[in-house]
Amino acid sequence: MLETAAVAIRPSVRDNGIMAIDDMLCMHCGACVGTCPTNAIFLNEVFLTFNEDCTQCGMCVKVCPVGAIDYPRGHKLATMK
């Protein structure tokens, strides 16, 4: 008898118009928090959030070791990749 393994469905990337975060990739390392010049990034036990102070400078995108942060849909830099 074959057993089927439970398949985890990856949630979509959260994109609230400020920045897009892939919660499945994020390692909660905090590199982005320390890099943000406006202190707009908050890391809690569950996920990463950005507030309205975010200027979309891209420092967090560059420093994330796993590529969990990206520009929101429709952002000019998101379409250039």
C-alpha cells in the first residue's frame, strides 16, 4: 500500500505595495533590519513587516542572503529583473 506524503503548499509572496516578502525563504537573520536607513523593517516571531517609512531604497533587497525581499509588483525595478 502506497502512502502519500503531506505536501506543503507554499504561500504566495506577501506584497502590500511597500515591499514584497517571501515568508518561506526568510531566515529571520535580521540583516535587512540592520541595513534599513529609515528603520522601516520589523522582524517578529512570525514574519517580516515594513511600515510607511520605507522609501524602497533597495538596501534590504541587496543584503538579504536568500533573496526573500523584493520590490512590489509594478515597481520599475521589479520589472527590470
